[in-house]
Amino acid sequence: MGAGVTRIGRAYPDRVEVRGRDLAELIGRLSFTEFFHLLLTGEEPTDDQRFFLDVLLVAIAEHGLMPTNVAARMTLAADPGSLQGAVAAGILGAGPVVLGTAEECARLLATGGDPETVVREIGAAGGKVPGFGHPVHKLLDPRAERILELADERGVSGAHVALARRFRDAVAPLPMNVSMPIAAVMLDLGFPESAVKAVPILARTASLLAHLAEEREQPLGLLLARAAEKAVEYRPPEPT
Amino acid sequence: MGAGVTRIGRAYPDRVEVRGRDLAELIGRLSFTEFFHLLLTGEEPTDDQRFFLDVLLVAIAEHGLMPTNVAARMTLAADPGSLQGAVAAGILGAGPVVLGTAEECARLLATGGDPETVVREIGAAGGKVPGFGHPVHKLLDPRAERILELADERGVSGAHVALARRFRDAVAPLPMNVSMPIAAVMLDLGFPESAVKAVPILARTASLLAHLAEEREQPLGLLLARAAEKAVEYRPPEPT
Amino acid sequence: MGAGVTRIGRAYPDRVEVRGRDLAELIGRLSFTEFFHLLLTGEEPTDDQRFFLDVLLVAIAEHGLMPTNVAARMTLAADPGSLQGAVAAGILGAGPVVLGTAEECARLLATGGDPETVVREIGAAGGKVPGFGHPVHKLLDPRAERILELADERGVSGAHVALARRFRDAVAPLPMNVSMPIAAVMLDLGFPESAVKAVPILARTASLLAHLAEEREQPLGLLLARAAEKAVEYRPPEPT
Amino acid sequence: MGAGVTRIGRAYPDRVEVRGRDLAELIGRLSFTEFFHLLLTGEEPTDDQRFFLDVLLVAIAEHGLMPTNVAARMTLAADPGSLQGAVAAGILGAGPVVLGTAEECARLLATGGDPETVVREIGAAGGKVPGFGHPVHKLLDPRAERILELADERGVSGAHVALARRFRDAVAPLPMNVSMPIAAVMLDLGFPESAVKAVPILARTASLLAHLAEEREQPLGLLLARAAEKAVEYRPPEPT
């Protein structure tokens, strides 16, 4: 008997158990999204949870040649035998500047403060309200709009989506980016705050794998590195 | 205009295009598995492709406290603020010893040699036939059996599944592990060889995210590290 | 001409320039430690800077089978072909829990508040003063003592070392760990705050490379993983 | 007592032991290079081993905005709080395409075949002789020349350096790059083949840390990512 406990799963010689279920029984019955929900939360999803987990994973996965995909492609070009190394290099860029803000949004929504006040306080402290603004989608993030539209249509918009919209009004005209509705919808569907960041990371892994499969067929990594290098000038210290 | 070409996707101010489609139109219509297929191959999947992509992702995702999950949990314990760092550390263990063999299996099946001969040659060279044997599933890998059963039931078993079974006979009594049917079914469904390894990596990312969500609630990382350390004795060089 | 500027170095067809110097002229003249100083700061070190950079790198490099070394060895066992992948997995554990605190210590010392007051405030907020306490060195960290001793002997102890000692008195009886004198000595020698964390990361990379060289000769990775796994019990949810 | 053995080091409450020595006694006596030698091999270096370990580490560390530095800077821009994540992303690019060839060179030199024959066989198999050719140093790699010059001057050039030169003649006019003399000199100085790759990885970590310290002061990461992205055109599939 061990000193620690996990409730996720275990492999035995003749079976694999996951969250108290026989894995062989789940194979062919659950979609990957349903299985991910079971892994992450211990429960099979409701229809709405499954639908929106798919929605969010699809919404956040691919966004063109983002820095994470560029870094991953360069890494594969330098080490073509290690697909996992290139994926890891890409995932390391899933930080708070763009991708990681979904968790910060969840924290903001969970504290439940009055948006006008909170936005004023963050601004006074020189901070940035998470979940608003985007370097490409300057007027409107089409992914955010689509998620909110579906949440309304399916009747899952609750207190957190409403609060996200009040933050939008308080921050206007800066547009709401995709991270805010990810957080709001997940909280309205009962996901714990600590699960929110898992969604963008799994989604971006799918994008990385697609870019790296393309990289193996049509290498761009060294071209990307050269273009980046050319954008920077080396300027030595002046003789003194 | 650029010097290189990608066919995967691009973000414009008011829309995101993925494989020639408007992302907003895909959100809510495609499951994550279907979207992953589109990302990876450029095409939406057939029913069988979608079904078996789900089957394989579910089959390979979770297997208890594997070394990758242990390494990831230790990493999160040491750097609790970086979920992406801990995921990356875990993915780096997705190497050829266990997980990475799906791609080697695909290469073996794609060459199409006679199993008896190939197995004899690999053995004579001191090698190991990929896709057979498992440290826990010593007699039979229940995931492999389940995948083959479903492939037969749904009528997708083709030349590659047949060849995999001939390898099993040639290698007997060593059991076929899960990597071989992943490769065989994917090739029979028309996936390119270079896409095969993407499946276990995406699947294991889901498992890593579940273990790391549990780690944040119920930390085990330092306990795991201590138990590992205790299994090893430091023996200094003898005085000479 | 580029839109950005780097002052570190550049490769030309017939020469490599580093910080305004010809690399060929530095090879054989500078030690690696001196070169690291030049790379990091743009200047060759003074004798004291060189001496203490060596002191700190040696002090922090190796500490037995730390979690970072365990994670790296497991990763190499799973992917034996990728030394860089295993090193990366190890470095990802260089987080704030133990290793990363040198930078937090530097920030604490640079703010220059009164130790008694600062310690009381941190305690009141439920925080932990960085640079004090260690899971193994419960009474005294021999590395910290040795660094302070050398700093006094060589006459480099200045305002930051003095402040570190005042923090020690305020925190007593918790012992000062190695991170605090790393920060204090570096600041007294004129290193910028942002350089402080580079030292433990470079040092630990040396340790990782030694453990991974040993791992290639005498594999422990799978044994470590098994011992860790055995310390944890899988407990499925109770039937409801 | 443990089931496995390490000979590198261990932390006790009041002391840290490394390779049978008290770490406190090594701090202040050994340079980081000497300590790295002790860690890696179990022995303190001879004068020549120390001198050339410094030579090789200095020679290979910095080479301008290489892909590894570009990927690391992008990663820090996306996740500014994780220096270790950015270093890890950079190290993942230390693959066989450029950096990793030192180990392949060592293997080539250790087998000791006749260069003319070996080069002909590699060419016939469509391969590339490791240690020759460089995208920037098209005529001559100044680092390789400088290392060989120093090895001759200090009288350490032995059988492996001689063999490396015979390979150069057999491959001419392709120039010898820096990886070949790293391998040749290390083997002539008695380093084991498995230690060879540790040198470029430690050296490049120093470069990564310098670029990342600059990145924190003068961010280039997003500019590098944008320049890379602009070099690539998105071309959707044609309507069918």
C-alpha cells in the first residue's frame, strides 16, 4: 500500500482501469472529448459539457503560424528525429501572454467583483484586464463571438457569461478575446477553475502536431529561423 | 508574399481560416477529434476514420502512473506556476521505448516484408520487433485486443491489420501491445505513416493534463521524488 | 538592416564575433566561466567576479538525486536517443520551490526594506521568506556557510551580504539556504538582478549532464519510475 | 539500502558529497570547468583536460541568433515568467542537424575505419559525413581551425586528431566544422565517447542564458516571430 493516492487510473496485467471503469469498455463507446472529460473530472460529461468541450477545443486549437508553431517547427528542423521534443518546445510557449490567460480569466470571474471597480483598480495598478485585446483581432475576435452565440443558443450562459459581458462593457472598446468565453462557459458548466487551462493546452497540442506533420513533409523550420535572424541586427559595443 | 507555404491555417483580423474553411463555421459543428483529423490531414474524416481516431485516442491516453506522468508531477511540484512546463516535461518521455513505437510499427507494416523472415532478421541483428511485449501486460494487452475486435466488427481490418496478425504469429508467445494495432488500423484507414505518432502524443497530453490537475489538488510530486531517490544508494569511489 | 538589435554576437563566413571580440582570440584565453560572464554581461570579469562566479556555479550544481535529476533520468530511459530532451525535462524543474529562489532573494535584497518588518509582513500574509529553510539541511546549509566565509575572506561582502545576514537573524532559527548568498554575493559584485537566475540554471545543467552520462552507462530511470509508482495507491471512486 | 547505485553525489543534513569529496572543500578550490569534469568523469582534470574543456566550451557556446536562441527568445516572450521553460525550449533544438554531430563524429573516429573507404561508403548510401560543411562557414570554420592549432601547440593532438585530418582530406573541399575537433580532442584526452555531447549542450546553455537575459531587457521575441511568420504564405486548398 502506498503513502499517496491517485484516483485517475492504473494498469493491471489483464486490464486497465480509468476512474473506476474498465478501459476496454470505454474504447469504442466514448469519444476522445468525453474521455478527456472523464480523465480530468472523474465523471462522464453531460450533453452540454461534451458539446462545449468540443466547441472550446476546436475554437482555440489553430491560429496560423503562431510563435508556438514557429518555435516547434524550428526545433523539429534542428532535431528531426524527436517529434516529442518539438511538441514540447511548442507547448512551452503556452504562457500567459496569449494562451494562458484563460486561467486568469477564470480567476477574475470566480472572484465575482464588480467589473467597473475591478477594471478601474487593475488600470490604476498599471495592469491589463485578462481576456481583452488581441494583436490580430483588433476590433472583434470571431471565436469569442461564436462561443457566446452558441452558449446563448444552447441555454448554458449563466452567471459567469453574464459577468464576462459586464467586463466587456467596462473595458470597451477593447474586444473580448477567446480566453474570456472559454473561462466563462467552463465555469457556467461546472468545471473547476483548475481545469480551465487544460483546454487550451490540449487544443494547441493538436495544432502543433498538424504543423509538425506538415513540417516533416514540407520543411519550413530553417527558412523561419533565417527570416527571424534577418530581422535583427548585431551591434557590437562601441570602442571606448 | 512569403518564400514558404503552409496549408494549415491563418488568422485575419475578422476571421480565422483553417484548411480553407472559416473556423467560426467549424466551431459547434465538428468534434475535437474531427477537427484534429482536418488539421492533420486537410480533410474531414469519414465515419470510420472518426470512429477509430476516437478509439485509438481513448485506448492510448491513460495507463496509470507511467514514467511520463511521474516526471510531469515532479516538475509541477518544483515549478507550480508552469502547467505548460510540466506538460512539456511529460511529453519528452514519449519516446521509442514504449510510446513511440507506433511509428516504428507503421514503418514495419508499410515495408510489407514477410513476417517470418523479418522477425528472424531482426532477431539475428539483436533487435526487438516493435509492437510486441509489455512490462505490465505480459500475456495479453487488453487495449490491443479491443482495437482489433472493433476493427473486425466495423469491417475496417485490411491488409495492414492482417499483416500485424501474421507478425503476432511469428513473434508468439510475446503478446501484441497497443502500438501495433494503432499503426495497422491507421494505415488501413488511409492515414499517412507520418501521422501515426501524432495520435499517442495527443492522447498522452490528455492524460498528463488530468494527472497535473489532480497534482494541483492533491500534490504527490515530492513524495514520488523521495520514493525514487530512496531506491538508489550513493556509493562513493573507494579510496585508492 | 534589421528592425531589432542584439549586442551578443554574430557569425560571419570567416569569423564569429562575440560582444565585439573575435571568438578565435577568446578561445584558449578565457575560461568557460570568464566567457559566460562576458556573454551574460558584455564585460570580462574582474578577478573577484570570476572567482565568485566559479564559487557559486560549483556550490549549486550538484545535490544528489534531486527531483530534476530523477525526472531527467526517467525521460532518458523512455527516449534514450535524445540527451537534449532529457536535459530539457530536468531544467523544467528548476522552478521557484527550491532552485528558482535565488532570483526572489535578489529581489528581496534589492528592495532594501528593514528585515524585521519585511519578515513580519510576509508572515502576516501567509508567505514564506525566500532563501531560508531546506528539506535536507534542516539546521544549516553547508554551501551557504562556505560562500559567506569566502566572501568575507576575499573582502567582497558588502551591503547585500550584510542585509542577508540581518534577514537571517530575523528569520532564525530557520537556516539560510544556498539561494540567499548566491543573490547577495552577485549583487555585491555588481551583477544585475536579472542575471541571478542564470547561475543556478547553468550549474544544474552540468549536474544533469553528469547524471545522464551515468544513466547511459548504468540505467536507473525505469527503477526510479517503478519505485515512485509503488509509493502511490490507485483508489477508484466508491460505487454510489 | 537501495536497489540501484549512483556514484555522483548525495546530500546529507550537514554536508554534500560529490564523487567522494566534501563539496564545501571543492567550493573555492575548483573552477566550474574543473568541477564539471569531476562531475562527468569522477576525476579532477589534468591541466590539459582542464585547458581543452575550457577551449571547447568557449568555442561552441555562442554563434549569434541561431535557431535555438530564436526559439528560446520567442518562448520567453510568450511566457515571461519561466526562464527555465525558455532555456528548455532552446536546448530541445540541440539536435543532430548542427549541434549534435559532435557525438556522431566521436563514433566515426572511434570506429577507426580508413577515411577514404568510409567516406565513399557513406556517400554511396546517400549519407553525409558528420563534422563537415556549415551553412555560414562555407570555406573554413574558424573555430575548428583554432582548436586544432591549440591542440598541436599544446601537444595533445593524437590518433583521433590525426584521423580527423585524414577525414578532412577525404571530404575536401568541404570544410571541417567545429564538431569534428571537439570529438577528436576529447577522445585524444581520454574522455569517453558518451561524454562528448555534454560539452555542446552545457556550452549552448550559457549562450541561451545570455540571450534570455538580453531578451528580458530588450525584448525581440515577438518581432522574431512576426518576421518568421511573414516569410510564409498560407495557401488554402483549391476548391474542387
